Amino acid sequence: MRTLRTTLTWVAEGTELCRKAVADLDEASYSAPSLLPGWTRKHVVAHVAANARALRNLVHWARTGEPTPMYSSPEQRLADIESGAQLPAAWLTAWFEDTAQLLAYAMAELSEEQWRAPVVTAQGRTVPVSEVPWMRTRELMVHAVDLDTGVHFADLPEEFLAALRHDILGKRGSDTVPTVQGSDADITAYLAGRPYTGVTTGDGALAEPLTPWL
Ligand code: ZN
């Protein structure tokens, strides 16, 4: 249902959403809490920047055949988020922009054949590198909401929300998630373990929150 062409478009849209979300933040509001427990907005942006760098490693892997994992270790991944979150606002935004641009350049260089090359994600899944734009889209769109500067799930493209619900249900296992009613945007937020309203189970009761995802 999602194509490479679509996900590449979403990467550009998601980058723009995050760009706008941080554009007007001063030092204090950038350092304020995000919707993610324990993370400031700076942590979220540092994570999104480090994610672009990590995904570029996978693109490099696909283009050259040289195995380059996303992160050198889980500890290094967290350490980079922590140190990135200490950067001054302008530096952090510049890091976000640079990494986003470098990832876009790297993806633009892939040939049709290279897009099919297998790479291994941080979770240990082997996927064609054509999954990278989707992995990037998820991060950009969901974390744009997490930044808590006015982007909501209802603002995200409907087709993206449908693809995300499909993806999360597959990962969580559809038998572990109750069938729920609500708007598409709220059900997606619910499945992603994010704040939601008006999502009910079959008996009309409010659905219990799921654990955070991503
Ligand atoms: Zn993330």
C-alpha cells in the first residue's frame, strides 16, 4: 500500500513538520518537556538528528556493500541523544538540518538496484534499504507530534496514519491489542502509545493506554 515514491514524499513532509515545530522555539521552550516521559524537546530533536545519521549508515551499506550498522551500540545511541540535548538551540537545529540533508542526498544517489539491497536495522531485522524512507517517516511524523508545539496526529496525512496503524499492529501483534473505536487519528495515537481522546473498546469503556512505541 505504501510505495517508495510515497514514503520519500513523506520524508520531505515530515522534515518540514519538524522544522516548523522547532523554528520559533527559544532556548527555554526548546529545553521544556516534550510529550515523551523524561525527554525535553531538545532530546527529541537530538534523537531525530541521530536517527538520520544512523539511517544514512544503512544507505551507505546498500550503496557500497560495506556493512555499516545504524549505531555502534545501544549505549552510544543514548549517549549521543544526551549530548545532543545539551547543545544550544541554534546548534541543535543546525544538526537536525545537516543530518536530514545528508540523508536526503544519500538516498537520492541510490540506483534502482541498490534500493533493493538488504540491510540490518537496529532491531536486528533484515529489510531492503527501500524501508529506510518509511523508517524515517515514522520518526519524523510521530516525533513532530511529540514535540508538543501544536502538531497533532489529525494533522498528519491520512494515508500515512493508515500505514502506521498497519505497521504498529503487525509489530505489537493484533491479538494483543483490543479492537477499539474512535477517529482514525486518535486510534493511531492510541496504538502508538501516545495521548488520545475518545478511544473506546467494544463495551464503550475508554481504552487503557498501551506502552509507548518507537
Ligand atoms: Zn524515535
